[in-house]
Amino acid sequence: MSVHSSTRVDNAQGPMHSGSGDIHFHAAPDPREADGPSFRRIADDQLAWLRRVLVAPGGMGKARSRLADTGTVILDGAPGSGRTSVARVLLREYHQDAGVLHELLPGEDDELCLRDPDLVGAGDRLLLDLSAADTVRWAAAQADLPALRKAVHEQNAHLVVVMLHGGALDADLQHYRVEIGRPPGSRVLRRHLRTHRVPYEQYRRSDPTLTGLLEQGTMREIADFADLVRRARETAHPDDEYTQWCATARKAQSDRRKDVIALFARLREGPQRALLISVSMLHGAHADVIHRATRLLLSTAGSPLDNLPPLQHKDLAERLAEVSAVAGPEGHVRFTELNYDTAVRAHVWDHLPDLRQYVDTWTALTVDAGDPRLSKELRDRLVARLAWEYLRTGHRAGLASLAESWSSKGASRARQEAAVQALTCGLVAPGHGRAFREKVYQWCVQKQPDEEFTRVLIRVCADVIAVSHPDQAMLRLYYLARREQGTSPAREALCDLVATSHRLRRRLLDRLARQGHTPAELGIFLRVCDPEPLIDPDGHTRALVDEPGIQDSLTTCWNAVLNELPRETWQPFVADWIHHATHCERRGDILLDLLVAAAGRCDGSGATFASLYASARDAERTCPAGPSRAAETSDRLLQKISVAQGIGPLTSPSP
């Protein structure tokens, strides 16, 4: 298979890229906005798509049974057999309300050790992909698997490990190993074509030229070829048949470098090259968009515009023909050869390095132009194509710097969305995700970003990193939130994230209890200490507030709040705790005990007790259970305060 093949995920199917070629997905919109789907939903859609196209390989039924019986399965198989896809589909089958999907990353700086019990929450679905690990990493991870399995079992979670093929496996883990066999290539191709809605009668006759691909190609290569066949069919002549679509797809996979070099040698004029580059970067856009983008590229690169009167200009159809492109019946411009746009972009990036800075600037100006025909989807594709050239040539730092510059102070919403898209491409591209997660971590920890760049970082943490690495997303949002002043979007995103998992809330409370208690951190605590998720078991064997560790964290943080913040700041949150204590008697007593314990540690505890009791009396007026039941809770609080002071239950202290 040629290294110049194209991998596309069209129709917003999701953020997956494997192998060489372009990245095409649309993931930037804020889930709170109505102009597009969230990245998380796109990722879910992609996983649903993967399940539809997956042909069950040999051993998948056994793997499913082993996972159901033991909560753990270790997948083995030759590279290209689809073992990682099998792992993701198996975990998707166990999606439930409790728990999150968590891709484990042993060895990354801010990841917990595999043997740490805090790594696993109730109902979590864990993927440990070690298929590309070396023998040292595999041996280290294998040594921690028994402790990880124990935590998985205790939390009713599920763990799928993709092991290093050919790696040694300890005898006590052999029971969990399942060999995944390569499914028949012909079935894989047909499943993809059927999912792409190609009628069966059009591909029921096999093409003998595909024998090598179907017998020896990886699942990814077959999937890529099926996508090329789909695209060839969509642009083919009505009389063309399956074998002709396959021929077009094979040609699209061939090395186009010589053809593109010859084309650039023939097109010497600036307007011609600007049009060629614009078509490659905005492939599929309307002709009006291409025309305006071409003129913008000419002015950006300092090339003179054609000063002839408009009636003497070449028409757009003639100019498109010069660059081997054509506008379709609805005005959308494409090259006449399938996948030619990929080859043109690669040539520009590899052989015209002086143009790179102008293409960067032109891309930003284009997404910012407000062209009504340049949809959000087209803008995302434009940025993704540029990002892929950075990633393909190993310039990760350049792409990160570009995203940062696009979201500098005063950046428009369109540029901020472009920055989110650029970083998303880096975060999801195989082989680049770790470096981009580390870069995002450095931005969140080491500097105070501009407001615009902060919004970009919040988006990629909450909507992209959190999809498969929620712990890392939580830590990055925490660092952003504790530097916020005035508005608090990072704190809101952090609270939304921990609301998805008891385990994440537990980890954040533990961190808040151990850190210095700045006003910003105490503000985070007041938002995270919502009593409802603390007292609700939510399908778990016990509620969070029943855990001694959580009680210690809550007491420590409440003590800092009562000591450091004015009463008017914390009183609404105390009132919320009092209200929940009123309608939840047993765990309500725990809430009251924690408040009293925290107040007892304060400097001048007598005054703090008085303020706490006064707040409880004030809360009686707004209690959903009614003032009489709220008064009973105030009496219970008073008794606990009296006991804490060593004087027994007496009369109300004077506020």
C-alpha cells in the first residue's frame, strides 16, 4: 500500500485517524452552542460507526465471554488484525450510567500508577493498549496487572488489555488471554461498502485485482480502500461499474509526486499556483469561495493581482481546467483525479517551504473572513488539512505555536474555533497525542493565558482530552480554574467533568484538601462539595460521604472555608448542606458532623459555631421540607455543637 493513501472520516463520523493521509473530522464546536455537535458526541458516533463496520474476528466471542465472566480480557493478535478496534467495541458494550471510559497511559507524568486503587471507579471501562509498547514497558505493566485487576473486580469495572504481540505473559495471567484472528478481508471490504450504502448488487462480483489487499492488507488499509471506492463511485460516470471504481481507488493510492511536480513546473504564474493551492486546501468548497480565497492568497503572499478589466479575465472554468479541477453541477470545486488534493498539499509543504508562513496566515484570514458560503464544516476541514501537514512532517511545536497565535488577545470566535480544531488534530493523531497533552499541561500550569486562549484550553480539555483521559483533563482544568478571576468558565467545566464520576470527584476533593487554600481553590471546593452527589450512592455500594477519606477531605476544606472566607460567601453553601441534612436523616447527620468538626478546628471556634448555627436558622425559611422540619435540623446541629464544646446540649448560642 502506498504511503500516499488518504484516510478520511466524512459526515462528522468522528475523530479517528490511522496511517498516512489527511485528517478530516469536525470537532471544535462548544457543546453548549447550537452550531455543531460536541467532540464527545462525535467520538461516541465514531465508536458506534466502528461497531457497525467491525467484522467479528476469530476469538471475539471468546473475548466477550471472558470479559463478562472475569471483568478482564487480554487480547493478543498480529498487527493489523483489528485487535484495538475489538477492544474498543467490547468496552462500548458495557456502557452504563455509572463510570467513565478511561484509556490508561502508564508512564505519562500526570497519570496514576496502574497499581493505584484510585485509578478505577465504580463501573469504569478501562483500555490499556500496549500493542506498540517495547518489552520493558510491557514487563512493567504486566507486573502491575494483578493489582489493577483486583481494583477492577472490586469496583465492578471492566478492563481490556491489548498486549504486545509476541510478548511473554505470566502464567497467572494466561487465563485472561484471548487470541484475535484476522477476519476475511473480503468480508471486511463488503461490510464497509455496505455501511457506506453502496448497493450489494454493485459489488457482489469480486475484483481479482484486489486479492493482495484482501489477503495481506491490514484492517485499516482495507477500510481506507473502501472509503476511496465510495468516493470514486460518487464522482464516477453513471455507466461506470464496481471494477472501474476500484481502478480509480487504486490509482488514488498511487504515488502522485511526479504528476504534481510536472504540474507545478507547468504552472509558473502566481494566480495559477494560488488557485491550485486554494483548491487543494478548500477541496469541495463552492467556486465563489475558491475564487475569493485565491485572491486572498495572492495578496497575502505579495503577488500582484490581475489588473486587466474584468471582461478580459479568463473565466473560472478555464482557470480551473488549467489546474486539473472542475466545478460540479452545484458549483463545488474538486480535482478531476481522486485524492489529488492530498498530493498537491504535500508538494506545497515539502517543496515550497517559503510559502508555509503565508499559508498559515492565509488560513487564519480565510476562517476569519465571514464568507457565508464557507461553513463551519469547511473551516474545520481547512484547518485540519493544514494541521496534518505539520503533523506529517513532524512539526508538532509549530502547530502548537500556530494554535496559540490564533487565540491571542482579541482573537475572533472563528479564530478561536480554528485553534481548537488545530489542537484537536494534534491530540487525536496517532503518535502525537501524548506530546500535545503535555503541551496543554504546560500551558495550563506555567503561564497565565489570555482570556481567548484560556477559552481554547478549556474547550480542548473538557471536550477532547476528557473523552478518553478524564484524569488528565481534570488536572488541567484545575490549574486553569485556580487562576481565574471574575468569570469562572474553567471552574464550571471542571465541575461538569467531576459530575460524571464519583472517582473524579474523590480525586479532586483529595487534591483540594492537600493544596494551599487560596480563595480560588476554596471557590472550587464550594462548587464541588454539592451535597447531592455526596450523599447519593448512585448505584454504588455506598455514598461518597460514607468514605473516611472523603470525610477527611471535606472537613479539611470546610475548615479552610470557615476560617478564610466571609460568612456571606459560604452561607448559601452551608444552607444547601442543611437542607439536604433535613431530608436525609442518616447521611444528613454525617453532613452536620462534618460541618461541626470543621468549625471546631477554626481559630475562635466559638464564634464560628455561632455563625454556623445562625446560618442554619436563616436556612429554615428556604428549606424545601418546610420550616418545622428545618427547625428540627437546627436543633440537631445545636446538640452536636454543644457536644463538640464539651458542654452538652444546651440552649441556642447567641449569633
